[in-house]
Amino acid sequence: MRLPWKRSGVEIGERVVVERVSYQDRMVDILTQLKIQSEKLNRTSERLKQRARELFEQCVKAEQERDTARATVYANEIAQLRKMMRTILKSQLSLDKVILRLETVKEFGDVMHVLQPATSIIKQVQSELTGLVPEVAYNLRKVDEMLEGIVIEAGNVAGASVYVSVNDSEAQKVLEEAAEIAAQRMKNSFPDLPESYRQVEPHNEARMD
């Protein structure tokens, strides 16, 4: 005769295993999506870099031909590309940092201190890419929803209230580090405008259709 408590115990044990697998599966999905979006940003930045090189050559050629009007047009296009590139590169670096952190989360109980900053970073990146790289921004919004679901679930299990803030200090630190690295890489890899046209670089954010 099987005792009722044994049957109940098995059911509870099975339920725990199912929940744990479900969490792990969700984390795999999230990491996969983040890596896909990071690669999309990388491909976009490479296209922009190539386009900037082509425009730079055209700008130099126009300047040599004393065609100031045409050179100015090229210089403005390069300036727009530089701003787009900075945002995209910063976003890619931020996502890569999030990926590294999420890969360290092995157990459901560890998620709170890692996922809350991660959601803050993804919210900020998604906001900056909206209208610039719409497909990536849309996919990041979906990833953010998945992460928030896990954070809220973890908070309920722990009996703690959950509030995800984009002002999270750890998230801001990651974003600032990404911005610094992006600026340095831009300096090393992006061609400078001809000196006489550097003042044309706009202060408004460029957008990519």
C-alpha cells in the first residue's frame, strides 16, 4: 500500500524539477536572443563603417576638386554615420556585458542581483535603438519582458517586492563603461572628417530607417 504522503512528495518533487527546467529553458532562450541581437548590431556597425570609408574618400576627392558644396554634403553624411555608429557600438557592448553576466546565473535563487541590473540595461539600450535599428529594439523589448517575468517570479518566491529601475547604479556603470569603450573604438576605427569640415558634425541624434 502506497502512503499518501509519498505520492504527494513525488508530485512536489516533480513540480520543482519542472519549474527549474522551465527557468533554465527561459534563460537559454533569453541568451540566444541577446546573442542574435548583438550579432545584428555588429553587422549593422560593419555596414556603417564601410559606408563611412566610402563617403570619406568621396569627401576628400571633392575637396581636392575644390567642390566645397559636394564635400560638405559628404561630411554631413559622415557625421551622421558617426553618431549612429557610437550608439550602435555602445548598445552592442552593453548587450555583451549583459550576456556575460547572465551566463553566470546557474540557479533560480541567484537571479535577483543579476537580472535586475540586466533589465535596466536592456531597457536603456532598447530605448536608444528605437527608430535607429527598429528590429533589434523590438526584439529587445520582448527579451526585457521575459527577464522581468523571471525577476517578478523570483521576488514572489523570496517574498520580496520587485521594482526594476533604469536608474540602477550597477546598470549605469555598465552603460558608462560601454560608452567609454565605444568612444575609444570609434576613435581608432572611424575616419576623421577633413579638418575644414569637422564643425559640421551635428549635435542631434541620427536615425536609421
